[in-house]
Amino acid sequence: MNKVYISCMIFLFAFSGCDTAKNILNSVGTPNGNLTTEEVVDGLKTALRVGTDTATTKLSALDGFYKDALVKIVMPPEAQKVEKTLRDVGFGSVVDKAVLSMNRAAEDASKYVGNIFINAIKQMTIQDAFSILRGGNTAATDYLKEKTTAQLTAAFKPIISKSLDKTDATKYWSDVFSTYNRFSNKPVNTDLTAYVTGKALNGLFYKIGLEEQQIRQNPAARVTEILKKVFANQ
């Protein structure tokens, strides 16, 4: 997008109402050929729906986190010394169960993000859409992350906590550190729920970002006509 067009866009949105801006843009065209503003917004919303659906389907499946090295949740850095010590003294199986349980909790929580994403996508404005269209490879994901992280964190925590209890993660976590603390003068205390929640969300947005990059860079990933049209010049 050339600098003159960007300057005009900024001026337009700053000093015109939303409907006025939409009408003017429709009359002069968009930087992607003959796209209307409605098509740009629809295309970006579709890209986010496809990306979030694909990512959450993958991650909420059995082993969606656990067997994906890119998002697998492992012991936090402050606990890795604990992990090594426990493995060295023969308690590796306890550590393995704790790690498995953390990932199962993340997989479980990922099943419940749909409505939060849908609401954020529905709220996308014309300004948001054009910014995303000409943004970086994960601009749509970054938009979604900004709009939903606080709400997702609040929603994830009780689900993660319940899921950790269901999979005995808190029990295994307690076992891990109770065992370690018998050998150490520096007891370790980590908020397991907060840690898993943060890692689960990081993994979720990472996967959504990968899906967005595919749509931007790979024509085969543009599974609808509007995606093909909007991202044709990417």
C-alpha cells in the first residue's frame, strides 16, 4: 500500500464517520483491486474463523498439546532443576505424569474458547480489517490476542483448575515437590493453574498464527472464495 493511500486512509477514518468512510472507500476502491470494504472485512473475519477453528480442533484433540513439540507444556524454568534432581533419584515417572496432566488440562480447556473468539471476530471494524490485511504475517492473530487474552485467561483458569484436578495433575505436582522438598533446603512453590493457563494460551495463539500464515502464503489454504479473493495479492 503506497504512502499516499495510507495517509488518505488515516485522514478518512480520523475525520469521517464509519458509514461515510465505508462509502468513500467503496467508491474509490481498495488496495487489493476491486475489493469492497465489506469483502475485506468478511475475508479477514473468515480467515480468523478458519484459523481459530483449525487450531482449536487440533489442540483440543487427545495429545493435541502433549505430542506437539512446538506447544507441549513442560516444567517451568524454575522447576527444571527439580525435574532433573527427581529423575536422577528415580522419580522420573512422577514427573512424566505431572507433565502429561498439564497437557491434558490444556487440551481440555481448548474446547471452550469458541464463543470468545466468535465475539471478538464479530467486533472487527473496517479500520481493524485494513490494518490486518496489510499487516505482518500474524496481524490477525495479534488482533485476536489483544482483544481476547484477558477474557480467555479469566475463562481458562477455572477450567484448567478443574481439569488439573480431574487428571490428578495437582496431586502429581504436589507429589513432585513434596518429594523434591525432602531433598532440598529450598522448598519450591509454583502456581500450577496460572502456569498452565499461560502456556495453553501461548500455544493456542501460536497455532492460530501458523494457520494465518498459511492462508496468507499458501493459496491451497484459502478454502473459501472470499479468502481467495481477499488474499490474492498477498
